[in-house]
Amino acid sequence: MSEILNVPEIFGSDVFNEATMRERLPEHTYSGWKNCIATGQQLPLDVANEIAEAMKLWAIEKGATHYTHWFQPMTGITAEKHDSFITPTGDGRVIMEFSGKELVRGEPDASSFPSGGLRATFEARGYTAWDPTACAFVRDGSLYIPTCFFSYNGESLDKKTPLLRSMDEVSREAVRILRLFGDRETKRVVANVGAEQEYFLLPKDLYAQREDLRLTGRTLFGAQPPKGQELDDHYFGTIRTRVASFMRDLDEQLWRLGIPSKTKHNEGAPCQHEMAPIYSDVNKACDDNQITMAIMKKCAAKHNLVCLLHEKPFAGVAGSGKHNNWSLSTDSGKNLFSPGKTPRQNAQFLVFLAAFIAGVDEYQDFLRCTVATANNDHRLGASEAPPAILSIFLGDELSAIIQSIIDGTNYTQPEKSMLRIGVDVLPAIPKDTTDRNRTSPLAFTGNKFEFRMLGSSQSIAGPNIALNTIMAEELGKFADVLEKAEDFDTTLQTLVCKTLTEHSRIIFGGNGYSEAWKEEAERRGLSNYPSAAEALPTYIQPKNIDLVTRHGIYTESEFHARYIIHLESYNKIVNIEARTMVDMAQHQILPAALHYTHALCDTVGAKGKIGAACKAESTMIADLSTHTDALYDAIYDLKKALTCVPKDPASAARYYHDIITAGMTSLRTEADILETLTDKAYWPYPTYSDLLFY
Ligand code: ADP
Ligand code: MG
């Protein structure tokens, strides 16, 4: 049935990309746009007008009737409001119009987006500004224009703006380092990201029967099925037909939008899958990932499936993450995390590596906070997800090299007294493909770092803003020292050695799940915040505020707003989950158990009349009664606890974590026991077996 897809032809066909612009714009307009991107200057209005006109004509040919300023508010998902191109001519007809002004600026009513206190409702207007470095595209009859979102006072209300700022910062500081190593050509250093997206697919009809899935995206109840993922029979297994046709459809839609979807496979858990694109600059990677998540959901519906992007849809089964492969490259495509061939290249590699190690060590709390969400709390630390303690995995070879630099000893080169950076050639460092160490939160994989703490439903912006900024910070500090050095090689040697010595505590290659690592990490002075409620208060510590404001990533109030939004979002999610549990327990689970108990009682009554034995029934009735009582108490306690939540967001988060999630666990325990005691015919929703092994 599968028709032939001409991939090169459809790839990017719905994107107003550089090739299309070159083809459709007058030469001076095209070069005007290129110039603005290169220099970061504002687009002159006449250039914007010509781009808008060309974009409109192109979009209409693609079937668009509307345009939308597409932006990424602090909710972590995207927002859009569609305006049609129509303009009345006064005689009852319309023409299709779209001006440069409409392209570069929009004024959505921003009052319903979280602002973390940045914007009062009386100044509800926000504005959106075109990001000319990202391509517009056509989807579902609308021209999508990627934009940044600001308050009327110019404060950033989105995730794109700080990301772009952090990209500029890391570029600026990295170029300073490159100059010191004799690179005169590189104008810009690019932060690249390949974001592997994990997700679950469930049949729509089963999903629809579960209120918890519908309201919260995860199962709040469910006894463990007789079979889990212990046989490892799903990972890389044959993809079932229904899923395969979903994936094919997904790929086609992504390719049309210029998203370089590259790999697809079944993941570790039953019903779990993964899609990974080819990496690109992180701004595009972030836009693309947002589109990917949205299309996954829509496309699943078309195939009578539901796509779950939640970090932990099922307890006891692997959760979903988003492995964030991050690296830096020059504008000519040279990867700055590739160990080189000459002594000079290797010295430069070690500078970038040392800066990364120092930054992650110094700002481990900041990075931890970027993945601190209610959903991710259930995932971190189990079933292949990294633990909540940050550490860097370098692989045996590189770790040994680092150690020899710290110790001042030689590394497999007995004839030399010690490894002198910038003088000796580093041994070739093989790309590490064998030891995957899935428990490491941040693994060096040959020429990039794979950050694995990011949750599957999150925007990739947060951790990448942090990675770019801490890298900019450390590179800047290095450049300050090296630019003043009289003896470059000696200063470099001392600097790298000192940095690695001071920050080697963050390097860890062992089992991140073990109790021993928790103790060891504590001895090393590393932070350990098992939950978002514990992590988030460290977000606004003075060190972090200083970092982000000095680099112009956020103003202090912008940063504080993010903190409030993260807390509030944590509180809201736990609140919704707890209320959903109460609702399901009270209206579905308790009645189901009682009906079944009633049926058993009837049986006992009937059997009693003929004098038959009722041992099984009586024992079951007793068991059911014990647990329905306990369930009733747990419902009552949780309901009561929900009435006592403190007002202040930080105290509320602690309360939700300490009191409410504990109450949810007790309630779930009783409900799950009742599930195992109750006749399936009475049970109100599909079980884990039904869902995971449909
Ligand atoms: P895995 O074994 O984890 O699947 P891959 O080598 O397939 O590893 O890469 C996974 C992701 O990393 C892909 O999105 C890929 O494009 C991306 N990637 C590869 N090289 C780089 C790089 N230099 N910088 C950023 N991302 C990269
Ligand atoms: Mg990976």
C-alpha cells in the first residue's frame, strides 16, 4: 500500500527557507536579510515589506489563508493566534494582504500566559517579534512565523529570547579562545543540539477510558502487570504495523517542514518509541522539537493512537526523556569537542573540555533546576534515567588522560616525563560507543555531550540556555587569563591543570543508581536534590543571578519570573493529579470494589441457603473490606490535606512534595491492592496489562 515518497523533493517543501528566499526575493532584499542575520541589526522596513510580500505569495500557493506569530511562552509549549490575510476593498470583496510590519511585529493579548509577576493584567499586551534566523513555514493552512515574545516593557516572556542571547554569549567567548589559538577566520561559534525524543503510543479507545491519562498524561493508579520490560523484547524490536504507519506519516510531515528526522525505533518499555533528528543549531533544534511534539500528538490521533509525552506514564516501567546532544562548532563546521591531531588542536580541545567540566561543576544546581519538574521527579533515578545528582562521564580513556594531567604524570608515553598540554600529542581518543553508562546524566560521547536529565515533555530551551551560559562564563574566564599571558604555553598548562584539579569531583564513571554513589557524591560535596521542590529554591541563589545577569541572558526580574513559574507549575501539576486521584478513587474505584463486595455477599447469602462452604468468598470479603476502609481513609486524608496548602509558592511546593505526594502514594497503594482483589469485569478502567500489551 505504501506509495513512494520522493524525500529530497518533499524535504523542506513547506518551509520558507534560505533556498526559497534566494529564489523568490530580489537580490538586494535577499542580501539585506542575510546582512541583518550576520550583524544582528534590525531589518529595514522596505526589506521587511518585500519579504512579507514574497512570503505571502508563497504561503498562499501552499494553501495558506492565515498567518500566525508562533511563540514559546514560559509554559514550555508553543502558542499561536491566527489572522487571515484578508483585507476588505470596500465593495464587498477582499484582497490578500500581508505587510512587513505584520511580519516583524505582533501584539497578542498576553494576559493568559504565565508571566511570573512580570506583567500586571492592566498592561496585558505583549508583543511578538519575528526571529529572522528561524524559517517561517506553512502548516494546516497557516503561515507560521517564529517569534520572540516580550512584555510591553521589553521583558522577555518566552524561552526563545534567552536561548538566542545565550547562543550569542557562548559564541562571543568561544571566538576569543579560538583567536588565542591562531584562528582568525571564525566569526561565530554555534551551539548544536540533536534532541532524541522518546514517547509512548497507546490505543485511543483505551486511553479514553482513563481519567488520569486524559487529565494528567500519566497513570495515577495501576497494579504492576505480570510482565514488565524484563525480557527486553521491545527495545529495537520489530515495529508493529499500526505504529509503523504512524511513524511513516510522522516522518513525512516532519520532512516537509524541514525537520531532519533520522532514526526511529522501539524503546525499552512496551509501547515506547523514539525519534531522533540530525542535529542543528540549538535555536532550530528547539523550534523543531516543539513542532515534532505537536505533530506527534496530531499524527497519533489520525492513526487512532494517543501519543504520551509524559516523563513517566507508568510506574515501574521506563520513563521518557529527551537526550540532549550538545556541542560547539565553528561557523565552518569544525567541532570544538573533537580531540584533534596536532598538539595545538589538542590543547584547544582540552581548554573547551576543562571549561565544560568547570562550568557543570560550578553550576550543577542551575542545570539541575532546568529539569526540575513534577513529571521528571518520577523519572530521574530509575529504569535507565539518570539520577538527580549531576556528574560527567568521560569514558576510561579520557578520564585517564585528565587524571594524568592532574597528577602531572605521563600517560602511556613512558619516554616523556609528563603530559604537557600544547606540547605533546594526546593519544587518539576513540569515540565511545561501547560503554554507554545509561546511569550518567551527562556523558561525553566522542565529540559531544549527551545530557540525559531532560524530560520528554519539556522544552529543550532551559538546559541549553544553562549549558551555553556556563560555557560562556568559563571560556570568558579562561580568555581573560590567556589574553594577558606572557608565556602562553605555560599559562595554559597551569590553567588547565588547575581547573581540572579543582573540578574533578564532578567526573564519575560508576553506577549512578548505587547507594554508594549517593554517599560518595556527598563526600565530594556534590548537590543532591531528589525532587523539584528541593531543587527549585536553589535556582535563584545569588551565584546564578550573577551569572545570568552578567551575561545578559535574563534581567534579575526575568530570572525571578522563571523561578516563580517553575514553582507554580510544579504546584499546579501536583494539585491536579491529587484531585484527579480523589475523583477517580471516590467515583470509580471505591464503587467498583463495593459492587464486587456486594456481589460476593450475595453469593455467600445464596450459598448459605444450600449450606455450601464460603471460605473463598468470606476471605475475599474480609480483604476487600479492609482495603476499602483504608482507601476511604486515604481519600479523606488527601482531600483534607488539599485544603491546607500554603499560599507562598515555595512553601506550597514543599507542602505538595512532603504532604500531598505522600498522601497520593498511600491512596494509590490501597487502590492498586483493590485492583488485584476485584473481578476485572467490575474494574472501571483498563489495567497496565491492557494498556501496555494491547
Ligand atoms: P545515540 O547512540 O545516542 O543514538 P547518535 O550518534 O545516533 O547517538 O546521536 C544521537 C543524536 O546526537 C542525533 O540527534 C545526532 O544528530 C546528534 N549528534 C551527533 N553529533 C552531534 C554533535 N556534534 N553535536 C550535537 N549533536 C550531535
Ligand atoms: Mg542517545
